[in-house]
Amino acid sequence: TPGVRSTPEMIDATTPFLREARQLLSERELKGLARDLRQTVPDLARLNRSQMPLLEQQSLFASCMNEVFLPFVETPIPDPDFPEHDGRLVREDAGSALTGLSGESRTGDANGQAFRVMGRSGGQQAIATGEDGEELLMSLPSDNTGVRPARDEEKGRPDFRPRVPCETQEPPNMNAPKGQVGEGKPLKSAEELLKDPRVRELAEARLRRLFGQDPNSRGIVPFAGPEGD
């Protein structure tokens, strides 16, 4: 039969492979290696079981990236106030916020790096009230015509829901409405501020925290009002 006639050629072709396979399965090769690795099999099984929580978190993270984050960074940003930037993608515009960090390590002293977060850009100054009631000073290149995004006084801050999977949450909405400018008030001069004893007490307290001791021991004179009180 054809099978019997081709048997000698098949034996001649497979003999080198069988010779190598026999050596591979010998005590010096895979047989000895399998015996040495037998002790690690239970440890590997326990490792696989212990990684289940990590793999579940990785799966949730991957779903968040695919369903929310990656579509979000491809979202165009409507910017009617600056038409030249209107329609830029989030991933294209996000790096602009890091521009001021490029010179962070260029200035400093023995106390560390000096990182300046505010630069004078114009003669218009404004004060914004923070969530804790603190006053934040800002400098504007021109008159303030509005604020974007407008704060929704009814809804307030969005709910923080750490127990809700990221992949099921809505992506951030970049269509920010414009709000009206609040009622302004004139800034007080340095002389007017020094008349307020609370301002002097606050400044002296900050100096004490800065130097870690009484300011007079370092040659620091407590603030006095314009009349020297």
C-alpha cells in the first residue's frame, strides 16, 4: 500500500527529531527541570489567585479609558471668547496649562525652588472669593466682561461618587455657559490695610510661622499703622 511504501522515508525523516526529543526529555533537560519547578507550582497558583483583585481593577481602569477618557480627550472645546482657539481638542489644549511650569527650576535658594504662579499682565486687578471665603488677587489685561464657566448656584459642585464605576459616568461637558461679572469693589491701598489691626496680626502670625519663633528675635519689626501705632 502507499502508506507502507512511504514508511521508510518517514522513519528516515523523523529519526533525527526523535533523537533530539529523547535528549530534550532526559534527566538533564526537561525531566530534571520539571522536578525542580514542581515546588513552585503551588506558589504560582496562589499568586494567580491573589492577583484577581488587581486584574479586576485593571479591567475597570481599561474600561474607563476606552469608554470615557479617550473619547473625552478627542472632544472639541467650544471657545466663543477666543475664536482662534475655538474647536481645539482637549488633548491639544491640555498642554497649554503646563506652559508656566517650564521655568519652575530656574530660580531658587537654600529653602527650595521659587515657583511664581502669578504674573502681572495688565492694569486691571480683581479679587475673587474662594470657597473658604479667602480673597484671591488676580491681574487682568483688560476689563472683565464675564466669567466662564458660570457657576450653577442651584446645582453647586457636581456629586463625587467614588463607588460608581467610571465607565458608566458621563464625560465632562465642555460647553461652558457664560456668566455675568459680579459687583466690583475698589481695592484698598497699603495704608488703608495697615489701619486694620486684623491685617497686622495676620501678617505678624505668618512671619512667626515662617521663622518658627518670635519675629523680634530675627530683627522683624511688627507692622504699625501710618500713625505709628
